[in-house]
Amino acid sequence: MKSLCFASAATGLLACGLMAVPCARAQDSNVVPLYQVTPVYRSTVAVNYTHRSGSTPINIIGTPLLPQVKGGAEINSKKGSIEINARLQNLAPATQFGSGYLTYVLWAITPEGRANNLGELLVSDDGKSNLTTSTSFQSFGLIVTAEPFYSVSRPSDVVVAENQVRRDTIGTIEQIQAKYELLPRGQYVVATDSAMAIPVVLNPKVPLELYEARNAVRIARLQGADHYAPDSFQKARQALQQAEGSYAAKQNKKMVIQSARQAAEAAEDAILITEKKEQQELRERQQAEATQQAQLRAQAEAQKAQAEQDQAAAQQQAAAAQQQAAAADQQAKMAQQQAQMADAQAQQARQQAAQAEQEKQQLREQLRAQLNAVLETRETARGLVVNMADVLFASGKYELKPTAREKLSKLSGIILAHPGLTLQIEGHTDSVGTDEFNQQLSEKRANAVRDYLIGQSVPPDSVTAVGLGKDQPVASNDTAQGRQLNRRVEIIVAGDIIGIPIQAHTTPQ
């Protein structure tokens, strides 16, 4: 009987494919040539099958481990999944790779390296195997691996066949190299159970599933699942015991297979849980070691720093007085400089304020002269008061005479040349007539002036009008001359630009 053994690199990234070479033990006359499996990573061709494109063929060929394997698959893209009908021939029993391998599994591998167990390839006596399955992947490559049981979650590195693109394979324009991680043989063959590396001959009367369940439970135990995943491992053991009991009692074969498959699946769950917990323990140990090393380094650095601090303490104390004196002197200089700077800034602010006030005064005087050239204008605390005499209105009326319009037109041009001014127009009357008549007349005259100025493009929100009736006379109403002076319209001009704040302006009630 031929005997083959396998070993694998624990680390490394290889994309050259699986490489089988004779190992040193081949010179032993009692042992046939052995093989060394070197890659942990492998790449194969993946095809992006067009969504709902129908059926397309692809070849499946053997690797150096089983070069005689050949076959193919029909890939049928349907709604929601892709159906795969795989056919292989010339498959030798998986047990030739050791008792750790009992069956073959077909895998779909994405370009990103995700692996999908598509199902078990059961080999007939003539080396043929057919499998109809499906996957949700759209881009994938197909490989076949020898495995210890059917429900494994990751492919082993015993890759015996892989897909090969045909000329009539329908897919996307480019073909992608799918790189995926393999489970090294060391995962299954350990020093405590070297018998798993020895080929075995299966009893055809014993269901293959029972052999697989035994392998799965043994692998789980050797990996420590009874410690890390006791619930799942106990479930696997109980299912295996039930399968063994059913087989020994010669019960229905389907019951044996059902219990055996339950045992294999529970064992795989226990293996995965164990791996995660072992990885967690490893990370925790590494973290603890790193923390301890960091603490030791920190302690050594602290001691070194303390020694340096003690050595420098005397020098620092000796220099402290000198530094304090220098610091005090520096602070005094800085205080003096800051005081000088503050004085300079205050002086500059005063000069700027005086200059601004002078500019406002000059502008106010200039504006008064311009307005006075049109209408009599005087300066008051309220602002520049422009006086429109009663003669600019029809007697007892509020319509503007042409002369008044002309003067107001000139006045509006002056106002528009100085943005920021506000105008309050106040109408006044003498005491002749009723209070109601005088109030209405004063309001109408003030509004007539306002409306005309707005019509000359003076901003409406800068002009207000108010009628004050006879309440604010500037002369006695006992004489005709005094009453004429009291019948007037005054325009009060104010604004920050001439130094008279707008808030000082009288607001109409």
C-alpha cells in the first residue's frame, strides 16, 4: 500500500500554486515516495459570471497531487444564485493522503479569498463524482480539496483539482486571480496523534459519514475543544456515540448517517470556537507581555530620569536665584515697554478722535454753507436747521410753489452727495385759526416737503415728517411780522458723519 505524508509552511505568502516534491524519507526502502506541500496561500483563476447570463461550461483539472483528475462544471446564472453542476472522474480515495482525510469538498473562492463550502464530492468505485449545488457568489473560482469531514469551514492545503477557463466560457472581459488562505496540514496532523498521517483502507460496510464524524471529533479533541468549547464538543461526542450505537445495533443506515453528520457539524463548530478562543488567549498573552515589557522599560527610564534629575538639581538650585533676578528685570522692562506702548496707543487714539471730530466739524460747516446757499440754514444742537419760509407755499395751502420745488431740488442734490444723513421735516403755523386746522396744515406742509424729497431719490427711510401746529412759535403771534416767521417748515439735518448723532434727532410723536 502506498503511503504519503504532508507538511506545510507555517507562514508565508505564495501565489505560485501547489508544489509537490519528494521529501527525504523517500530514500527509505520501506516507504514509497513522500510529498511536501509548501504553500499556505494559493491562487486560482476566478471568473465573473454575468448576472442571469444562462449556462456556460468550465473545465476542472487535477493539481500535481492528483494530476489524473479531470472533469468540468456547468455554471448556470439564475435569479438570486448561481447553479453549479460539477462532474469529475479519476478521483482516488482521499484516504491516500492519510487517515486525516476521508472525503473531498468542492469550494467556491472569491477574488477576495472568501471560501464557500459547496458540498461533499462522494467518489464512486470507478472514481467518478457528481455534485449539483449553488452559491450566492457571482465572481469565483472552483477548487477541490481533501478534507477530514464534509462540513469544514475552510479548505485544507491538499488541493487536488481546480477550475480551468475554456474558450467558450462566458464571463466578464478580465479573469481575476483569486488568492485564498488554506488550512495547513499541521492543523489536522499533530504530534499527539501521528496515526492520522498513515493511509487507511475504509470498510465499505461502514458509512463514510461515520468515519468523518470520528475524524471530526478526534480533531476537535486534539485541538482542545473539550476545554474551550465544552458545550459544542459534548454535543458532537453525544451525536457520535449515538451514531456508533445505531451502527452497532445495525439500525437503519439513514439514522447512522444523520447522527454522524450532526456530530461532524457540531465538531466543526467546536473547532471554530476553539480557534477563536485560542487566538484571543494568544492576543491577551501577547498584550500582557507587551504591557510588562513596557512597564519594565518605563521603570528603567524613570530611574534613569530620576538620576539625571538628582544630578541636575544642584545646578538648577544654584542658577535659580540668577534666573529669578533676570526674570524680574525682564518683567520690569516688559512692564515699562507695555506702559509706553499703552501711552502711545492712547495718544494715537486721541489724535485720531480729534482728527475725526475736526473732519466732522469741517464737513458740517461745509454742508451748512452749501445748504445756506439754497435756504437759510443755522447750526443747532439738534443739527443743521434749514428754514423754508411761508412764502414758498400758497396762502393757507400746502402745495409747493415752483420756487420751493427749485430750492428743494437743489437741497436734495446736496443731501444725496452725503450718504448717512437723516432729515426730519417739521411743519409750523401761527395762532390764527382753530387748533385742528393749524395741526392739519402743518402736517400737510411737512409731508409735501417729504414727498418731494423722496421723489428726488432721497431714501424714504432717512426722511420723517411731523406737524407741530402753533405749539413752537419763534416769534410773537401778536404782530403780522411775528406770525409770518411762525408760518414755516424746518428741515433738521443730522447724522454721525457731521458729528450730530442720529439719536439726538427729535423723533415725531
